[in-house]
Amino acid sequence: MLFPAVWDYIVVGGGIAGSVISSRLLEQNPALRILLIEAGPDVSNRTDIVYINSTNTVMGDFDYNYQTVPQANLVNRIIPNPAGRALGGGSVINQGGWTRGSSLDYDLWAETVGDQRWSYAGQLPYFRKTEDYCDDSNPEHQGSGGPVHVDSITCTGRHYPLREKVLESWHENGVESIPDLDGNVGRILGVGELYESRRDGKREIASSVYSLEGVTVLTETLVESVTSTKGEDGEVQATGVGLANGTEYQAKRVVVSAGAYRSPQVLMLSGIGPARTLAKHGIEQVVDLPDVGQNLADHMMLLLQWRLKDPSLGYAYGSDNPLFSEPPYDSGNPNDFVTTTVVPKEEGQEAQYPGTCSSAQSDSQLADMENYISYSAVPSDDPPIAVDGTHLSTSLASLHPTSRGSVTISSRDASVHPVIDPNYLSTVADRRVWWESLRRLTLVMVGNATALGRDVVDSETPPSAFVARPLSPKSAQDDAYLDARITADAHSIYHGQGTCAMGKVVDTSLRVRGVRGLYVADASVFPVVIGAHLQAAVYGLAEQAAVIIAADDQ
């Protein structure tokens, strides 16, 4: 393969952001010479990652299999933090959830950095540009004809047997339906349908749906660092990249899109980061940027299992209900709805938990919690739960944690995983949100307060350590018990973000502070927590990044 002496752009990381940016830059100017470098393989022809029942996704062959340091607030557990290691990145291993999050998140982003390009209105054209919605119920918000097909429960023709009772139960709990059941129009509070990035049940891989024809792609190639020079005026200029094998490539512009864990690692290995960290590992300092690797946020999730009163009614997967064998039910995850609720703010809360509220946020909320009710048990060995039609499961996730952690390095070797410390549950605010949300979910699932509790669910089936005291309306009033459940079983939902935060590490045009010709564009630049599955937000970011970076080169 014959390479030019100097590339116009080198993009580090062929995940969602890197694939979109490379594709769109070339679309704007077909004469550009673009080199996209990805550490993992090209898996576009692998059939074992495509469908809902695929087994080679998270924790599989195309996962970095990152792990956190022991988490002090989760009884010192080491928590898996998967990240895609393949061309297409997270779109190769994720569950396909397509949720943008609240417009308030993006408006707070714009307010935080002082640039309305990053508000919900500013990013909406780029959200829409990436999308090909299965219907046109909200054309002002939904995209049509974009690269990523977005499907819903209704569009795929799935009518799950508990659909009406689930809706009725949330309504009885005081949670109303979102208009049109569409949570992708800037409003997320309430009950909405599950949307997924699938076409005919197959996952949409970013590097496949965004054309990379004309882009030179190197896979299974690890970038160690960004190379640079310092001019007589003291200004630092990015000049290209150095690979882990010692090869160097020159470029006029470098875009780092390696994700919330790898992007700060690349910067630090390039001499861009906290001076103390660089000195510790004998790395020559290029620019002292103390915020590289700081501000890490991640969403946590808790999975719960609920035993059915009468499994013979065929409510769950694994039962004899022939409905689940029909073709539409292979087209997406076995969930009807995404329900998002708020925890009311207590008097004096802003003083007690500084930094959790802003004029761009609702006065009535501290944080959102997202819940799925799945028509299948989650296979488990503690205690053994088979997918045999006897259980439903729920997934409860925090959307706006106030805890912040960090990513750093332990070696100059680029192949050594970064040190990840999300610092989960380190604030009183986060714990309170979890307690209140678990209480609410328990009242929905068991007892006499809702249709599910009265007619469908018998009891919770907890892990063995809690078998003598499952979740119930009574046990859920005990904060210490709820805390023990969370700290013993909550885990990451794989949404790391914020480690090269806009306003601190990059400016609002994604330029790394103090280095000309160097950009970072991926979830690491989010300056505030985006309360959603991150892929929709990353696609939108990358679409706008390609426009901004191209204009910067004029």
C-alpha cells in the first residue's frame, strides 16, 4: 500500500465517532487524504455479532475488556467496563439502544461551555442527519434517510403480552406516557417505547453504514501517541502519530476518537496531560493539561428478577407461548418500554450537593432513573435462574450521577490498559437517588398498588446473600438494606464519558488546548453527563465535529 508523505487527516480510533468523522470529511472534500487507524479488526462480515441472540459481543472477542480499580463504595468490587475493540467500536458490541437523552442535558452543555452549537437545538440537525427512522410520527425531531436505521417496538410489530398491564402499572404509580411514546424528542420523563439501531433485526455497525470508501483504513494497528513539534514562538503543532511498533505517519491534522478511556491515554502518552503523571512515567511534557483523564462519569445499572404468579399464562420468554417464536420477536430486545422518572429535590439540596443543578435543569429533579421491564429472566448462577418463562427481569439505571472519577496511565506502553476509576456512588446524592428509585420500582412490581403486583408478579428472586429478605414494599423502606443491595450487585452500563471535557481539555471547536492541528471528538469531550445510551449522542457529536473540523481547515 503506497502512502503519501503527509496525510491531510489521521483519525485515531475507528469506532462510531472515528468512522463518522472520516466518512463525512471525505464526503465534504473527496480530494482529502484520510488515514483511519483502528486497534481492532474489521468485523463487518462477522455473523456472530449481528443478531439479538449473538454471544460474541460484550466480554467477547471485540471488547477491550477493561476493568475498574476496586471500587470503595461497591464493597471493593472490580467492575468490568467493556469498550468496542473493532472497526465500528461500540456499535459492534452494544445492545443497540437508541435514546438521545433530555434536551436539558444538551442545553446545560451549551450553557457550561458558552456555545449554543452544543445545545439541543444546535445538535438536532446532526441527530436527524444520522437517522433513518422507521416512521415519521415526529418529523421535526426524527431523521429520515440517514445512515442509521432506527426501529421501534411498534414498527417491528411486537405486541408483548403484558404491554397494557405495564403501562397501567406505571400510570397507577403516577408516571404518565410520553406523547407518541417517543422519548427521542427532547422529553424523556415518563413511559416511552424502546428504540434500537437495527434494520430487520440486525445491528447497525457504524463503519458499515457510513461509507469509508476512499478512506485508507488500517486495522489491528495500535497508535501509541500523537507526534508534535514546538516552534520558535513556543506554539505546539501536531505532526502525526507514532504507532506502538515504532512506525510514524505525518499529517496536517490529527483527530483522536478513541473513546473515554483510550483518548486520554493517547494524550498522556503524547506528553499532553497532568505534569505529575507525565513525570512519574518519564514522559516528556508537551503541554500541561491537568484535566486530561479527569471528570469521568459512568452510568450504573442494577438487574432484578421477579417471579411470576402463574408462568403458564405465557408472559415471559421460555414459556410455551407461541407468540415469542414469531419472526417480529427476533427483531429487537425483549422490552416494551423505557420508563424515566425523577427523584424530587429536597429543600437545601443545592447547598448540600453543589454542582448538581443549573438554571438549565428542572427545579424539581436531582437525577433521572431509567427502567426496562424485560419479558425474560437474565441467566444467573446466584441463584440459578433459567430462561424458562417463570421470571421477568428489570434493569434500573442511573442517568445523571454526581460521582466523578478518573482515567490515568500506569505505563508508557500503549498496550497496557488505562487505569479506570469511576468512583461510583461517592456522593450522598447518588445513593439517595438509588434508594428512592428502588423503592418506586418495588411498588410497581410487587404488592397491591399496581396491576403487575396484583395480577402478575409474585415476588422478587434476589441473589443468595439476600434470599431471606427479598425486595418488598416493607423491605424497600430500609435505606441500609437498599444500600447493601446496590453496592453488592450494581455494575457499569458501559457509558464512560467526560475525560477530555470540552471547556477544560478541548475548546468548543474540539481543538486540544495548546496544540494546533489536534482534535478530540468522542464521548470523552462531554462536559456534562448525557443521560442516555451514548451512541445516539456520539453519532450527533461526530456529525457536527466533521463540519467544525472541515471549516477549521479552510
